[in-house]
Amino acid sequence: DTLDAATLEAACAAIREAGKLAMFTLAEGDDALNAPIVGVGLSWEKGQAVYAPIGHLRLGADPQIPMDAVTEALKPLLEDPSLPKSLGDSKRERLLWRRHGVDLAGVVFDVMLASYVVDPERHTHALEDVARTELDATFTTYEALTEKRRGFQRALSDVDVEPARDYAGQRADLMRSV
């Protein structure tokens, strides 16, 4: 589901009640120190994922939740060391959220780190590659999400909310299975 400010609060309550969180943050570009957050996928039960759209700039895009509101809602969860979190790349997530005043705590699983520990010789430790290899999972690729238009790769912020929701939700849910 795509969240708005009201349903974000309900999702946070459900996460708190479930006592666990898998999260995937969509950000524009690879530079976690400067990349603006476009949205965040959250999952707390297998097959249950939601998406908070933050920075979709496409003309006619669905309503967005202001970054300040998302930070205010998620900060207590993200900083809670007693709430276990699964992430695809905890270093990247920490850098993205630190710029918004959030000190991520309680990370118990990092897909990239776990992949490296299991097989340091693996060509790549990205979530997509690990899931494909370990789970035989198929899903939308980043390249498909940001399909080329007129020879140029689209920016994440130019992607409609619905496909971004599905992409981020798949990844948040995958972290529960890897």
C-alpha cells in the first residue's frame, strides 16, 4: 500500500506491535551523503509491505508525505535499539538517515554484510543478486524501474509512485526471506 501521513502513523504502530522492521530506502543516486530520499519501503510481516512516497517530482505524481513528517514518524522506530531491523545495506541507510537527524540503531541483519561473510568472493553482494542466487527470486530491476527514455536513464524522482512502491516493497519484504 502507498501511505499518506495518517496511514504512516498506523503503519508505525503496526511495526511497533510486530516488534521488527525490514526497510528499504529509495534515494536518488549512489551518493548516500547527498542523495535525496525519494521514498521508503517498510515491512514487518512476510508479504506485508508499505511505501511512503517522499520525493517523486513527476508532474501529476500522487501526493507525497513531507520528509519532515516521515522523519518524525519513523525516528522513534529507527533509533530504538530494542526494535530489530533488517536492511539491505546498513551503511548506506545510516548515511541517508543521518542527514535527517536519525541515528539508526538496532540493526540485526544487513544483506550485503551477510553475503560477504558467507561468500567474500561473490561478484556482488547487492540484495537483488543475493536474492536471485539464494532464493531464486525474480523481481523488478532498477533498470526496468528507471527505464530509458530518449536514450537517458530516468531519475528515481521521475518514476510514478506505484512502480516505486512495488519496487521498494519487494525489497523490504525480500529482506525478511534472505
